[in-house]
Amino acid sequence: MADLSTTFAGIRSPNPFWVASGPPSNTAGQAHRAFEAGWGGLVWKTIGERIVNTSSRYSGLTLGGQRMAGFNNIELISDRSPEDNFRELAEVKRRWPDRALIASLMVDTRDRWHEFVRRSIDAGADGIELNFGCPHGMCERGMGSAVGQNPDVAETIVGWVMEAATIPVIVKLTPNITSILPAARAARRGGAQAISLINTISSITNVNLDTFTPEPDVGGSSAHGGYAGPAVKPVALKMVHDCASDPELGLPISGIGGMSTWRDAAECMALGATTVQVCTAIMHHGFRIVEDMIDGLSSYLDSKGFASVADLHGRAVPRVVAWGQLDLQARRVARIDYDRCIGCNICYIACEDGAHQSIDMVDPAPYGLGPGRLPGRPIPQIRVDDCVGCNLCSIVCPVDGCITMQPVAVPS
């Protein structure tokens, strides 16, 4: 069995799956349940000056019957006292010495950063994550993404933290920025040992068309919040790769954003992350999802002949290049497996109306009925010479493996 143990910026954990800073990491009770389920690490819900949260605070985006395909929140940092948070953090570390336990912090002045760093160290935290990413509420107070969007300020605050820190410092970056690299490089210049990304994306998920108030409704008003969940994974993967491929950066990365399954995690690690953090999927399905994530990643690594999770790290990074470096002579075309085709003809509609008009509807007789096809009803056939290989038909097809994209030789 492949070794899943991980060392991230000097912080060891039995596997790369960490609970992200957020509602699932708010109390000692939750941390105990997470570690009992098998999570390798946990980043405590951000500790700072005590705040007051709204009552109504979440909204979700349902797509095609999938609940929480996107998830929005206007919740701020912990509304519990720093005393309670640090006391419980110490309790958790005493009980789980082999797990990675990270204190997430957000304060304002240099003195307060020094104080909270020292309190984190005294509580036994293995590392500190600086929340430079929260896109709502805290940024209006000059913290959160207001710091992450200003590399000079971020570098200064990281420098303040490093004056007091004796444990690894991780900077959590905001995606609400033109390029994530200036902020990541600023974290490095300030002395941080690692970065984590992405925090949530500023958003409004939906509007109640009776009251005209967006959700979540707070006494007849709302506010933009932080967007997370499976829908943000592509943004997270791109920004993880941006940082992993940057020759100036050279910092280990903890990947966050839409991580729900072992496959999501494997993709993120292949693009350069050493650990992955999960929040929304836990809120949807509970801590025990880590069991499937551990089993799935272990089986995948074994199937590839990898001795450890480190063998997966960064393998996809060199495969992402500038568009101008792509091989314009490479060609793929669509192939239909008629033993799987159900005759829904969605591929034909998509190609005809939305792509390159390379599918014909033909007599089904030569192909038989297949699974659920109706006698005499035309079925799709690819015109290979006209197919540009855009992938749309394979993407819209509801049957896995029915339409595949196959490389074809191109005459020299």
C-alpha cells in the first residue's frame, strides 16, 4: 500500500487530507470527530477579535439536481472568544499529537499579530495560517482579502508575524485578484514557509424573485459572500498551478477550493499541492467522507505503482503550457460506442446548434437497438472528416464512456 504520510513545510500528518478553516473546524468537539474519522490535519476556524455573525448566513446553488454545487456564505471569523479557541486548540493537540493542527489567525496591528502568534505557539499549534483571503465583512475592516489584494501590505504583515513565529507560517491567499502570483511572491518575501489557496470567491448566488432580496436574507437585505463548493474547483486548480509553476516562488502549497473526492485531491496534488483542505464537502456530507478519500487515493496510487503520495506531487505541472506552445497539428475525433448509446441524441443537438455540425442522424439498422434505443429512430453518426475534436459531444453525453475522443494520425 502506498504511503500517504505527508510533510508540508516541516509539518507532518498521516495523510494529505486536512479540514479547512471554517464552520467544521470551529470547536474542539468537531476537531475530535474529524480526527476520529481519519483526517490528517485541521486548520482551526480563524481566531481574532471576537465578532458578531449574522443569523442567516448561507445560500446554495443547485444545478441539475445536485445540491450545493456552489455554496455561498457571509459568515465571518470565529465568534467565540480567543481564550476559548486557544484553550480548546491546546486540548485537541494534547489528544492528537500525530495530527497537523494549524491556528488560523486574523488581527490588525503588529502588536496583536505578535500576541496571537505567541498564543498559538503556547497552545501547541504545529503551524499558523494567516487569513488574507476572506472576501466579506472582514475586508471592509482592512483585514482578510483587503490584505491579500495588496502585496505590499501582505509582505509587511507576514514580516510582523515572522518576528514572533517559531513554527511554520502559511499564508492563505485570495482568488479575488487579477493574478495570484504577486501576493504569493509577497508572502515568500515576507518570510512565509508555505501558502494555501484558494479562499472563497466573492459572489451572490441567487435572488428571491418575490422579495427581490438575495439569499441569505438578513432582515430584508443581503451582502456579497464567499463562494465555494465543487463549482470553484477549476479556479482553484488553475491558481494552484500558477503558483506551483512559478520559478520565483518555490513554496509548498496546500490546495483548497471544491475538493470533495479523492480524485479532486489527486488532481490538485498533480498540479502542485502537497496537502488539500476540505470544507464545503464536510458541511454537506460530514467528516466520514475522508474514509473514501483515503481508500480512493490509496487504490489509485497503488494502481499507478507509486510508492507514496509524494510520487504524485506536481506530475501534471509541466503538461500545462502557454497556448502558443500547443501542438496545432495534434488531432482527436469523437467515436461513439453503439453498445452504450441510448439514442438520446443530445450529442447531435449540441453539435448542430452549439459547435461544428459534424454529426448526422442515420438509419439505426446497421447498429442494432443498443441499450434502450427505439426501433426505427435515427441515431447519431460522427462525420470523422468534419469533426474538429472539440469534445462537446463527449461532454454532454449522459452515458460514461459512450463517446470518447480518440487521437488520429495526421499526414505529414
